[in-house]
Amino acid sequence: MIDEYLTTQIAVHAMGWRVAAGRYLKADRSWASRAGFRPFADLNDAFRALRTVTQDYSLRATSVGVRVDVRLGDRTAHAVDSSEARAICLALAEVLGIRVEDYGDGHNSGR
């Protein structure tokens, strides 16, 4: 599933974690279970990843959900989704250069 792939990519590229069997290894030698880091479903995890990468972001309610705009250096990305956590993750993946396929209705991104 694409959400699982993107969760792992966000863990690696945004959080700086390494992948191990069933868990993520953190820089301080502690670990987090893969089941315990759910940024697509858990808004706290989504914001934690976003704030680790950048403080330059905005969220805005739209008629179809939430629009998230993210800036990292000279890169910008945005995503729209009915789920706030998912919109954050899609915009974050996009700004980090993680390939995000077209999700159809409600998802837009740009640089």
C-alpha cells in the first residue's frame, strides 16, 4: 500500500530514522515500532514529522477538506485531502522530493 511506503519514506527522510525489522531506529539509539508511527492516520505524528522538517507551512480549510502548503528552502508543495493528517503527509513527501503518485480527486501538488 502506498501509505505504508510513504510512511517509511517520511520516517527516513523527515525524521532521520533508519528502518529495521518491525521498527524504526532513532538517532539516539532508541526505537519506535512501525505500528506506533502512523502519520497518515495520527495527526500528532503528521505534525511531528512536519515540524521536524520545517516551520514554514500553512493549513486552510476548503470545500473538499484541508489544503496544506509547505515550504522547504526554495521548494514548495501543497496537497488537498479530506484528512488533515493525510494532506500534511502528502505535502511533506512532495516537498522532500519523495515521489507521490497522482491521488486523483482532492490531491494537488506543485513546486
